[in-house]
Amino acid sequence: MKLKLGSFLLFAATLSAAPMAVRCGKLLDVRAGAEQANAVILIVDGKISRVGPAASVAIPAGAATID
């Protein structure tokens, strides 16, 4: 299920010119080896532009949001 969802998100992001924000319950930072709770992945122009805590990632007005 997770692989299918991830593939869909990447596919949808490449088709969409509008920014997209994905709100994650938990995100695994493999470099730091730690989980990050309440994370946001911001995709702009089909590319990941920011990843971080929801409090520090501003979601642009009009962005599609996936919880």
C-alpha cells in the first residue's frame, strides 16, 4: 500500500503545476536515523522543495493538501 501511495504522489506531483503539500503522521529521516512527527513534504513544480515539521514549512495558498 505504501509503495502504491508513494508512486501515486510522485505521478500526481509531476502532472500538477500547482504546489502540493503532503502532511505525514511520521516521516523517517534515514540520514539522522530518527522519526519526525507531524512532518510536511512540499512539492513545487513537480519537485520536492521542502521537508520539515509542520510548524516550519509554510504551505502556499491554493496548494493541494494530502493528509
